[in-house]
Amino acid sequence: MDHGEFTSQIKQNEQTSASASQKFDSYVREGDSRYRVPYDKIKKAVFSDIDRKELIDIPHAARLQYRLMLLDPVIKARVDYTKARITVIYNPETADNYKEKMSLDDLVGILASQGVKVDRSKTENTDYDYRSEFYNYAYNPKRIREHPPYGYTDEEWKEMKQDWEKKAAEHEVAKLEKFHAFQDNYLLEHQDVADKVVEGYKPPKAEKASLAARLLGRKKKQAEKGFWFHGV
């Protein structure tokens, strides 16, 4: 093999490894940061018209849901006794990742071992995009899961949203100022802590209160100590 063929082979290997790394890349980029997402394309199985006698009751259905969630290939499971439906998001054998996998037959067999027989004709096994339907839904809740407040319609919420956001922003500023005032007051009363925590910190000068005011203030603070009960 001459130098040209050797160089060509190296480039081909690099392209192959690059495409393989893209194929198995488990990271997503958001802005300047990279986050690891363990799944990409997985499966969602919905078993309908389950015999409620096999689910027994709501507590047994909850225990079945818990046992399904203990399985490594299962990402999410829901056993709905009222609707007689079982929904399982799982990592199939065809998925392109390094996690534990299972087939639909395996899942049906596990349900059968728990005393629940499913009808294949009433089973939906569809593709499920983990990143867009699960990851983004969980990590970007405000812009994806926005709903009007309870008791308001979408139109009413659209009209009041701008004023509400303005008041919420003003409240956050006031809350932050109050917190900073608390910090200054605390460091003012605990100079030994201020010297250790904040290098070169000089708390604002406090106005000296009279002896009577200090005594009354101390008694008032002592009177405020204790537990507070609702309605008392």
C-alpha cells in the first residue's frame, strides 16, 4: 500500500468512526452546554381493555406499576385501574443505545407472570421520541406546559398574563431586596461571622438605640419566640 492509499484509508476510517460516533452520540446541545440523554427513539406500549378482575383493585394495580418501574428497560409505567389500561414506555431491542433492552413479547410475558393477560389486538406499540416527548417536557416545563390558572379560560389568561408577569417580576425584585437587607442586618449583628465569610466586609453603620428601646426590643423578640399554630 503506497502513501496515497494509506492516507485514503485513514480518511475513510475517520469518516466511519465519525459517523459511528454521531450514530451513538447520547449528548444534546443547548446553547453552549452539552447534556447527556440516555435514550433517543424508544417505544410506548398501551394495553387497553384489561380485565379488572386481573388487576384486582387499585392498590394491586399500584403495586403492579411499581414492579414494572423496577425493570431496567422500563422508563415509565402507568397502570390505570379505572380505565383498565396499562401504559409502558420501554427501551426496545431495536433502540440505538447502551441501556438494558426488552421486546414487546418480554413485556407481555412479564404482565402474564403478574396475572394480567393482554389482548394483542387491543395493544398499541408505537415509536416514542424520548428527547422531544420526555426530556424536553421535563426540563423545559414553563414554555411547553403552560396552562391558564384554575378558573380562567385561555382568552382571559392571555389578557391578564402581561400584567401578572409584571407584578411577578416586581415581587421578585422586592423579595431579593428584602433578602439582601436581611443579609446585611445579620452580618451587622454577627461581626465575627462577617469577618470569616466576607473578606473586608464593612456592614452599614447602625443607629444606636437607647437603653430603654434596646431592653423593650429584646423583650419583644423574646415574646415572639415559640411555636405558631393556625387559628391561635
